[in-house]
Amino acid sequence: MEAKTKDLWVFVETNEDGTAKNVGIELLTPGKMMAGKQGGALVAVVIGNNVDEAVKAASEHGADKVIVVDGPEYAHYTTDAYAIALCALVEKYGPTSMLIGATNNGRDLGPRVSCRLHTGLTADCTALDIDEESGNVAWTRPAFGGNLMATILCPDHRPQIGTVRPGVFKKSDAGEAKAEVIKEDIHVDAKDIRTQVLELIKEADGENVDLEGADIIVSGGRGVGGPEGFEPVKALADALGGVVGASRAAVDAGWIAHAHQVGQTGKTVGPKLYIACGISGAIQHVAGMSGSDCIVAINKDPEAPIFDIADYGVVGNLFEVLPVLTEEIKKARA
Amino acid sequence: MNMLVCVKQVPDTTEIKIDPVKNTLIREGVPSIVNPFDGYALEAAARIKDKDPSAKIVVLSMGPEQAKAALKECLAIAADKAYLVSGRAFGGSDTLATSYIISEAIKKVEEIEGKFDVIFCGKQAIDGDTAQVGPEIAEHLNYPQVTYGLEAEVDGDTIKVKKEVEEGVEVIAAKMPAVVTFTKPAWDPRYPTIKRKMAANRAEIPVLGEDAFPDIDTTRIGLKGSPTHVKKTFVPQKKSGGVKIKEETAEDSAKKLFQLLSDASII
């Protein structure tokens, strides 16, 4: 399709309580820069149920306009309802570009929508810009397990769409909420939603594994040696109010569930602080966490590649280092 | 139960090295494997067949002639039939063009094998890492989709899928026919038996070439039919290492780390 405007859209995914997921607000930051270069407005698109909080957040963090679709059929994410709503909006308003957070839902929705609109989609981008030569969005993303980066253009189809990795961009400071809010009433018939959630089985111990939304992650790898080796890792995570992550080696060994896995075949994360304990730093792991603001590595092997990317590297036995570190933190926070 | 599993032959990305002088990927000598996530999709189908031996598993791949090796491996593990989609005009396709070709190929294979109740894919291939082809096949065929599946079970005319979500595991029912993409489950896929391996080696794998698709829209395939183009590729810059801490004792190292992190207001 042809673009009807020069506007850039950011799809702001919502939580079930009507708040915005972090990544949607983060993407308003590069969105502002790109919309400026493209000469259009920055538009946040919010879909969900009772989403006033999300609309307010988008407005406070730089959106010029917010388009809202609010209804009970969007309370829980379904591919069908969200694809119908988002495609209807794109067809009506014709943006030139669209950013979607590369969460599980974003990566479920993006290909469905771009395929229906017959346009290009670039997955899991880690850098965004406008190509000076052509004015197209320059989407940059890792491939081959993070060994290679590729910059991709979508020259002849609109909107240009990309999913963007959470944690890569930072939220702007909240300002005055002055976006124009446009409500769109899009109703989806129950018969058009072809999947149904039967139940949600929470993690056995009620543990939080929201790695993508975490500010602090403490991860264990092969060096923790067994399931019980995760105890000091978890203790440190608890002391810091963080979430426990793991490398593929630890997950493959069966020491911890795959939901905790960080890396190419797990989650990609971008916390403020990432502490890698007994993780060697294989490129597949690094691909999933190199966007962290601060990386701390604790490893016995001074030659471990994880030290090449760590801001702070401790050469030492994690079973000796972690308990002392945890104690120090508890003391400081007591 | 008639199941199709889509598989891709990929380079083993854990074996890929960077040429330190030219700063490019060294592809020579890197083994080709069945994309691991596609292996989980095949295992999910095999588990359905374990319960219902009358079920059929067909595997389909798009790629060069060499991809037959990946299909033979799937035959050795659990598949009953295999098809390869291969043609010069298909080369250079991005995910949208690839998914279009595969969805057209599925219609052709269905003329021989009958309608598929489910189409299983890996959630993503480890070379491209896009996770887009599965959902795009679902869209081309106008089927419902479930992504990030761990295991699947047939229940009447629906497929029940355990799906990995942030908070744990969701059980989702989708009306068949449906597309399900799979991530890594807690168990390992089965290995081929010697007997199946020998049979697979002898198997003839039909190839669907360009001539098999007289009605395909040629403006939507290959490099020219792809909306996205690669402008450039480059090797990511290595971040330079930071502060290294190695005190006399582990305790001292931990205390120093705490001090540095506190001073930098990180904790």
C-alpha cells in the first residue's frame, strides 16, 4: 500500500492491568528522532482493555498523537483480534513506518500484520536510523547468532515495519502529557478469534521470570555446577530485587527451566545491571545480553570471553564471591 | 491426523568463526544441520504419532539440493514422507517471499498427501533468527497460529498447545487447521534408529521446482519479489574490556566489586 502520511507509529503493547509495557515507551525515543528526520508526527498506537494508564505514559514520553483501541476483546492478547485492529488502523491512516517491541507477542503479531499488509518486516532490530541516501528506515539487526550484523531497507512497500529488541533504547524523561488522543472503535467478533486461552500455569514457585522487563538480572552458567548452584545466584538476585537468568549450558543440563534462558535461543534482555556468574560468554549468550547498561562477570577462568564485554570482571570462585557480595548489599540496604 | 513439519537446513552457528584479518564470517567447514527448533517441531509431531500411530508426518523444506540431507535426517527420526522445494527463481527471497512460496508448496503437497490438520514449524531458524516465516505461512493460508509452543496435543477438532509466556506456561486451544511454531522444550528430541536411518538413505525425495508452480505470482518471489533488501552486513564491534578485579582473596574481590558498583551508583 501507499503511505498516506509521513507519520511514524510505535505500537505500545499493554499489560493486562492496562499499563504500557516498557519497550513500547522505550521505542518512543528513537521514534521521535526518526519521525523528525522523516518529517512526520510520532504516533503511539495503544490496543488493550482499560488502557488509560498506557495512553498517559505514551503521551508523557513524547508521542504527538495517541490512537487508542480499547475493548474487552483486547484484554488478553490474541493474534487474531490484535491483527484485525492494527491492520484496520494502518489501512485507515497509512503511516510510513511502524516500530513494534520484539516481545513474544510483538514477534507473534508483527509477521501476521506485515504479511496481511503485504509489506516488509525486519525482526529484532538493535539499531535504528534513517538512511540518508533514500530516506528509508535503516533497520540494523544481528544474524548468525550475533556473529554478523545486517542493515536492511524496505524501499518500495509501506508501512516499513520492524520489531525492536527490548532494552536497547532508553525511556525519555516524562514530560507534560499533551498528545492528541484519538479513540477508534474497532469491534472484533468472537468467532473471528480462533484461539482460546484455556489456562495459565504460573512458574511452580511463583517466581518472576520477566527477564525482558527486569532492571537487574543475575545469571548462572555452567560454572554453577548443578541445580543447587543456583541458590547463591538467586540469593543475590533477591537481595538486589532482580530476576534469575541462565545460560544455555545451565538450561541444557536441566538445572533450571528454559524460561530463564538468556541468549540467542532464549530471551534477549537489556537490564540496567547484568551479573553473569560462571558464564563463559559464548557469542550466543552475549547476543542476548550485550545491550545491558552495566555488565558484571564473575568467573574462575581469567581467559573467559565474558571478560571482554564486562564493565567489571571478577576473577574468582563464584561460590566465594557471591555470598560476600550479597551480604554487603544486604548490609548497605538494611 | 495429517501433519506437516517445515524444516530448514542451517549452518551450525555455534561453529561459525570470524576471520580476524578480513573481519568476515568463515563459512567453510561449518557443518550443516537441521535447524534445532525445527527438530523440536518434528518431535512434537512424533509425540502425537506415538499416541495415534495412524497419524502421518510429512516434512517440507525449501533450499538447495543439499537440503535433502536435512530431510533424510527427519525421515530417519520420525517423518513418513519428505518434499523439497527448490528452484533458482526462489533464491534471494526474504521472509515474506519465502512464506508465500512455502504456502503455495503446501497446497501442492496437499494434492498428493491430503489436507494437513496442523503445520508445525520451529519458532525461528538459527541463521536468520527472524521467527517470521511460521506466522507468515499461517497468514497466507488464513489459519490461526500459536507461537512459542512447547508441546501439543490433539483434542477433537482443536490442537491444544502449551505455550511459553513471560509468567509461565499458557495452554492455548486453536481450531484446526492451524500453524504452531515451537521453542525449546524441557526434553530432548529422539534419535534416529539404525533401521530408519537405512530406509531414509534409500528414500526418494520429490523436488518441487519452479515448473511445479505454474500459477505462482512471480512478482512476489525471489530477490525481486522481496520487500526487504540487505543494504550492508558487518561484524559487530567488540566492546573493550572494563575493570578487572583479582584481589588476594575472593572476599576482598567481592568487597571491591561492591565498592565500585556503589561508587558508580549502579547498586
